[in-house]
Amino acid sequence: MSEVGWPVELAGVTESVVTTHGPNDRWNVAALGLHEPEGGGPATATTWGRTRTWRNFDAGREAYVQFTRDPVDFANAALSVWEVDDPVLHSVDAWVEVRADRLADGRESETQWVEWGLYPESVGVERRVVPTTNRGHAAVVEATVAASRLDVDAYDRETLLDRLAYFESVVDTAGSDRERTAFERIRELVDAEW
């Protein structure tokens, strides 16, 4: 029997979207940064705080890591409470059903973190496409990281607001209509001015 692997190369931190099966029989959608495997170990991801993803991983519920280039789906996953009926989003290029095992945990300032080992159990490739690089898309991803840390004590709020302003300027000059729509959604979801 062959081992199930990842359908993409994981290098550094690969941004993904994860759906986890909640106790309400719906799938919670969230952003999840995947750290590449080291020394033969599993890919890892860290949850910060008592999020729905943390709760569902902790309870051993089904989870699907997904790779999408849709910036609006990513913005919604990163910054809103988004629940869907099906585990795999329409926008994904590939997905991996994973088992999440707790590897380590701790606190940074007042925020609990848990590092999870992610073990692929099944995989699906929805579209075979050649990915392209778009600075606007990358700016949306980075903006969601900065926005999600605005209320975390370990990060300087003014620095994060400066980053958001910069990323918005990148989207304005290098993004497509879809990236601009994603940034409008970020502005709607974040209670801050920059």
C-alpha cells in the first residue's frame, strides 16, 4: 500500500484553507499556514487561540486542507466565521484529507498556541493548472496575516496598520479585480483604519 502524500510541494510556509467538521455538522473554513516537513516528520500548522479549527482538530474531527488561488475565499477564510455544507470548496485546485495530531503547545503573551502534525489520509486534484504569480494575490495573503494579529498582544498594532496600508497600495497597483474585491472584504471585516 502506497503512502498518501501532498499534491503540492510544501516549502517554507505554504498558505492554505482548511475545512474542519464542526459539532453542528457544518464545515468551518479557515486559513492555515503549512510548515514544510523537517527531518522526515509531518507537515505542521499552528493554531493561535481557542479557534474553531483548534476545537475541531482537538476533538479529532475530519479536516481537509485545500489549495486555492481565489483571494476572496482566502480573505473570508482568514478573517470571518465561514461555514459551508461540503468539505471541499469549489475554488480549490487540490485537497488533502488530514489527521491532525497535537505535537506541542504553549503560550505567547496571553495567547495559547498549539502545533499540529498533519498526516495526509486521502488526496484529490480538482484542476491541473499552471499557477501564476500575482503580487496582488500575495499582498492579500500578507494583509490577512497582519489583520489577524491586530488584537494579539505580542504584535505592535501601529506596525501592522502600516503593513495593511502598504499591502493595499500593492493591490491597487498590481492586483486584479478579484484581489481588489478581496481587499474590500478585508476592510469590511477588520475594525481598524489605516
